[in-house]
Amino acid sequence: MNTRDEDLYGGYEDAPGTGSGVFQALGADVTQAVHSPQYGAAPGTAMKQYMPPGTATRMGTAMRPSSDPSRPMTSNRGAGFSSQPNKKFDPLSQTRSAAGGMLGSLLKKGDVSPEEQARDFERRVHTLLEASAVTAHGGDLAGGLDKATEARKLERQVTKFKEANGLTDSINMDLTFAVEFNLAAMFQANKNFKEALDQYTLLVKNKAFPNGGRLRINMGNVYFEQKKYSSAIKMYRMALDQVPATNKESRFKIMRNIGLSFVKMGQYQDALQSFAQVMENAPDQQTGYNLVVCAYALGDREGMKEAFLRLLTVKNLEGEEEDDVDMHLLGHETADDLQMLQDDGLKEELRRRQNTATRCIVSAAQLIAEKIDRQGGFQAGYDWCAEQLRNSGLPKLANEVELAKASKYLSNKDFEAAIAVFKEFEKKEPQVKARAATNLAFLYVLEGQVDNADKYSDLALKSDRYNARAFVNKGCVLMEKGDLEGARQLFIEAAGIEPYCVEAWYNRGLVSMRMMDSQDALTSYRKLHAMLPNNTEVLWQIAMCYDMMGEFKLAVKWLEMLSSLVPNDPGVLARLGAIHARADDEQRALHYYQESHRVYPVHMDVISWLGAYHVKNEVYEKAMPFFDLASKIQPQEVKWALMVASCYRRIGAYPQALSKYKEINITNPGNVECLRYLVHLCTELGRCDDAQKYMAELRKAERAQAAEATAMTVAQSAAQRPDGGAQGMGGSAQQAQNGYDIGAGLNVPVSRGKKVVAK
């Protein structure tokens, strides 16, 4: 609008006597200005001021002198226009209300209306609700419950405030429902089931919440968690009546819960009907697996087959391989593309669903394989399942079932059949072939066939260079061949590929201990201990590392930690006794050895130490039972019987000693020590005839012993010739002397220095 147009309405912008138009603030002079004879009165002779003739002289409906003195009938301000160029478009005169309109006349500067206060309270309630949900999601359930309770208190204050200020119509029932529902959910999450049920009941019975009846699903979940399955089924069915038929997904989820409740109650027929109805309308892998389980529990072979076929009708989740999905990006990817691929949540979700489907189908096949074919056994059952998978276009899952069949052969100790199944995978795709070759290498390592194990471990590595278990098996092969350093490098590489490969870390520690590198072994076992803090084998090996390093206090500390996990393990107790004995703490050593003997009375090392301890302290009566027990455990060892007889002799029980020596002479007639004591005892007891008899036998035995010693001396002289014939044997003996028994004492197979082979 140009200046000329603005001049056309210039006379109407300013009221007579005001001088400031619409921007004049209403104050104490409003009433006086309104009732002034110069404003709102009809023009007459008393009016001395000049007014230009025009339409403004006629009173009309658009002219409201009593309410808006600055707006004549022909003004365009009613549409929000103004001659002032920077004025904000405001057709409803909201700025006037704030600046000096009717609301401004009611509220003084700085006052807040009740509506604003109520809205502020509601915002605070929303903030507490969100904080409660975030806190509970972070794992702090008690904190989430506290915030939910605080939100409920504040929401009730808001409701009372609105009622007191006449704002009943603006009460937010949705906010009330959200607060009450969140409080009930927090009670349920904190296992406060009674409070949760009471809260859900209040919401369900409140007619102000039309969809509150659906909360019976949550009440059913609470009863299910309390193992009150009958009440849970009742609530689920009542909720089913509240859900409309159009909401099929929710209805079938409720029916799944009903079926699970029947399973928990052992009513498999009712559960079967519920799961079958779900599979007919909204099938999924988990429900299909539950259907197979119900048919298996009922012993229905045909039902098991039918349920398995229904499971296979669920939408195929076998997608493209991960290497094929992003082939178009290879060589052309940018940093953003790589970041997108790493953070691809959809791919992760697809992979999770594929894993779930694979687990359900393979588990179902393993479950029914032994039952569906009574004559053919589990072999025919696995073959039928694999065939049905191939017919359904699921060859990868068929391979998984074949591998499961091979594992079943292994569990039945039928290694030849397992090897035959694994060998069938040599002509299949690389990933499957690598898995089969890894298992074959594992089997051959266990059987001691090093060459075959080497062959298939190389095949597994050739098929997949990032197969950590293949590296572990190859390392075990090198250990058997004596290449300890090469084996350790392979174990290190396997741990680099898969940091949580426990077999790689454990075997690396074993190799390092055989190489007398206790520090590297300790490092490996400490890392493994961080992954498996309560594994007894790892604790044992850590203690042995400290024992090798001479750190007896630390060795005792770790053995005591192990003893707290396996308090009755005789090997651990015996090792504690041995360490205390080396530290000259015989009292503690005696305690641990006695505890070990109490748990495992036939441990020869413990029996020998206890007997020797009592002999050393000249308590022969206590030493005698241990030597007698040792003689019964090892009857071919004559030394134990001689010790029993010696104890009798030292306590002065000569008749018993003589009787014991005679028994020894009968079983071992050429024993020189026994004959000497017989001659001595018979002489002391005055039995001259027996003494002469045993003297003759003694001389004969001494001559035989001398001849044997002469022959041994000649043999040793021949062995010491300069041709070096005994050099290899001497080296082996020295190696055995310097070796360390890394697994002695612990009553578990893997702790005796054996390898852990990856399967």
C-alpha cells in the first residue's frame, strides 16, 4: 500500500483526543474517555471539532463506539491489516489482549492464569513419566517405581487444582490413564505382584477408561509369572473378549499365551488346539515349535510330522548371504557407506530372525527324529526331516539337520558313522565344508590320528581363513608333533580372530607351561578367568602357574578360591597340603591331607604322606592303618606290608610283627629285608629252628641279589661305551626330571595337562 492509500484511512486511525490510536494502553482513564462527550456522541452543534464528511458520519453495525473507540466502520483493522508496516498479522487481536485488552484489564502484570499453571503441572507430569520409563529401561527398577509414584502424586494435585479453579472440563483423562498404567507396570517390573494386580483392577473397573479391559492381558501376565496358570487363562480369555475381531494380531498373541499356560499345566491337548489355531491364521516359528513339542508330549507320531510340516510353511527367512548383499559396494564404498553397513539395524534384525528360525527348526528336528520312525531309529528320522527341508526350499537348514545327526552319532560314541556324515560335506559349499572339516579334525585329534587331523584342519583353514576353531585344531596337531612354539602362535592367531575363543586361550596356557614359560601361561589364564570367573579348571591352572613361579602364598590363595567352589575335591585339598608341606607348615599340611583322605581314601600320595608323618613323629599306632590300607590298594608292592610289620616291631608287638613277616615271606619268598627281620625276631623270641631255617633262605636270597647286582653292573658298563648308545635315553630322562606335572591332583580330566580341542 503506498502513501496515498494510507492517507485515505489516516483520519480513522486516531480517535479524537487520544493521539495514539490502537496502541494506547487502557488504564485508569478508560472510563472517562469512553463517557466523554467527545467520544461516541452523535455530532451536533455543541461539537466544535471539524469532521470530514463521508461514510464515517453514519452510524452502522461495524461501528462499536462502546467497546473499540479507535476502529471506525470503514477501517480494515478487522481483518488484521494496519498502516504500520512492521505490525504482526493478528486478526483475533491476541496481542491487544496481552498488551491492554480485556484479559490485560483482569490480570496484573506478572500474574499467570490457572490454565497456564495447569499446563505447567501437566508438563512436569509428562517429564516424570518419561524419566520413570528411561530409568526402568536402564535397569534401575526401584528408581523407575519411585518416579512413577511421584508422577501419580503430581497428577492428582493437577486434578484437584483444576477442580478448585473450575477447569473440570479440561481434566486430561489420557494423562491420568498413562500415569496409573505406568505405576502398575513398575509394580509388575519390581515383582510387587499384589500391588500391580490391585492397580490393574482399578484401571479395568474405571468406566472413564473405555479400553481398560485390555489390561487384563497384563493381569494374565502377572498371574503367569506367579505360576497361577488357571487365573492367567481366565484373564487372557476375558481380554480376548475385549479385543475386537479386526485386531487379529493381538488376538492371536493372547491365544499363544493361553497355549503356553496350558503347557505349563500339562494340558497338552488344549495347548495343541490353541497353537494349531494360531498356526492356521498367524503362523510363526516359535508357535510352530510349540506345536511340535505338544505333539511330541502326546506321543502322536503323525501329529509330530504334521506339526513339523506346518512349521516349514512359515515364511521363508533364508536370505542372501552377507557377502552377496553388499557386493555392489565393494571397491566403491565411502566412509558413510561403511558406517551405514556397520550400523544396519535392519540387517541385524533379519539375522536375529534367521537365527531364531534355524534354532526352532533344527531343535524340532532333533526332538522328533527319534520318535517319528520306530523301525529306522533316529537316522531315518533325521533323514526324513532333511528331505522335507530340501523339498521346502531350505537346503541350508537341511545341512544343519545333517550336522545335528552327526552330533547325535558322536553322543552315541559312534565315531565311524559321524565321520561318514561329515565326509559327505566335502563337496558342498565352503562354509558348510569348513564346519564339517573342523569337526573331522576334532574327531581325529581325539582318536590320536595326527595325520588325518592335520589334513582336515588344513582343509578347514583353506575353506575359511577366519575359522578360529580350525586354528585351534591345527595347534593341537602341532602340539602332538612337538612343535610347541608353532602351536602357541596358532593359538594366539585364533584368539585374535575370535577374542572369546576359550579353547585358544586355554591351550595357549598349556603350551606355555610345557615350555616352562609360566608368565605367558599366567597371562593367558588370567584373561580366561575374566571371561569365565567361576571355571574350576582355569582357577587350578592359575594356582599351578604361581606354584611354578615359587609364589606359594598366591598359589594357596587361588587354590582356596577353587576349594570354595569345589569344597570336596581331593586333588585340590592334596595340592594345598603339598604346598604347605613344602613351606614347612606341617600342621596345615596335615589338616588338608586328612581332609583329602576323608573325601578320597585311596589316594596313594596322601596315604604315604600321612603314614610317613606319623612315623616321623613316632606315633606308630596311627601310621599303621595307613600302611595297611596302602598294602590292600597295592598288594604287589611289598614295601607297604613291610612298613606295617615295622610298626608292629617298633611298638613292641613282636608276635604280630613275626606273623606279618611270615605272611610277607609266603607272598615274596626272595625278599632279603623280610628274611633278615624274620631271623632277628626268631632269635629274640628263642625260636632257634625257625631262625636257622630263615637264615638259610636269607643266604640264598643274598646270593641271588648279588648275582643280579653284578649283572646290572655289567649292563651299565656296556651302556657307558664311547659309541654314545645311551645318549638319547639320558636326554629323555633329564627331560622327565625337569618336567613339571601341570595337572597333578585336580579331579577333572582337562586339568591334567590335556588339550582342549575345539568342536
